[in-house]
Amino acid sequence: MICYLDCSEMDSIGDIHNQLQAKLPLPDYYGRNLDALWDVLSTYCDDLEINLENYNDTPEDVRDYVAIMVTLFERLAEKRTNFTFNIL
């Protein structure tokens, strides 16, 4: 699965998790926080590629949160051979 996330559309933490839920294979019970995101993606068995678009256009209000999410994705890419992360 290949997923594109657009940072320019992440105006709030809620927007971030709405986009994640819409574009990633997250279960209905997904907790809408980064710990829950780690829990789901670190055990996901199929191939997954996440491409982060417009990173430089991340709204200032969520820039720190998105930076933590990027670190999470980078750690997953190091840990799992079936997970790829790119900043476009």
C-alpha cells in the first residue's frame, strides 16, 4: 500500500489524525494519538509506504507534532523491512 499525506492540510492535531485514518489501514478503534499510531503500524504485516508531501508547508501550530510523527515514521522504517517512509 502506498499512502500520501499532505502536511499543508494538517491545521490541527485532529486534522492530522483524520488524514491518517482516511489514508492508512487503521482500525476503527485507533486511539488518534502517536502511541496508538506506533502500536498499529509497528505490527502491520503488509507492505506500506508513507510519503509525506509539503512538509515545509506544515502549519506552525502543528509543526512540532508533525516532527514527532516524522521521527516515528523514521523509526518504523529502521525497524521494519516492509515499511518505507519518504519526505517528498
